[in-house]
Amino acid sequence: MKELFVPFELAVKLNKKGYEGRYLAFYAIENYSVFKKGELYFTGGKLSDNQVIAPVYQQVIDWFREKNNIDVYAKRILLKPHSSFIGIVNDSENKVYECYPNIDRGVYEAGTYYESLNKAIEEALRLIKKQ
């Protein structure tokens, strides 16, 4: 079930941009008590200052669409046994951004569904102002 939640690094960035919402889990943002930094913990309780919401991908996609007028998704680009994906961001001015997961290495390569979706979320975060 862990794969349904955005990674720790994205959860921290989303929090800094004002993401709020209902949650089933959180990440510890530092080591304290019995919690380890970056680990996912399931709870329905109130968060402390040492915790950040761990949203599921669909919550993040909805938040971008509903609060920021930005569509975020992963698009299949190869129809082979091992299909590849790129991230797509469509902003409020209908500008489309293609997000390649491996572009940081200087390579325009597609990736897995979640690699591509993570890259699209990072791009969408760059497009919005802090709430």
C-alpha cells in the first residue's frame, strides 16, 4: 500500500506550497521518539510539528486541479510489453509541459508510471505560488 503515497521528498515540498487535506498517514520529518525521518506511518490523529501529511497520489492530483487549476498526469508513450510513461502538466493558461523522469541526467527517456507522475508533480509545484 505504500506505493499509493507520494514519496517523502514530494510530501515535504507539497506541505511548503500549502497542501492540506485529509490523511491516512504521515512522514516523520526528523528523527524523534520512535519515529525515523522519511518513514511512512499510518494514523488518523493530529500531526505534530515533526510530521508532514503523506497524501496519496489521487489527493495530490485533485489538489492541483481544484486549488491551482493545474492538471497533472502520466501518459503512456510506448505500447510495448514494458510500456513507458512521461509526466504531463497542463497549467491554467493551457500550456502543456512534458516531464521526462530521467531529464536530470540529460536524457529524454520515459520512465515508470510513478517516476513520470513524480516528475510532473515537481513541475507543477514550480508553477504555483506558495499559498
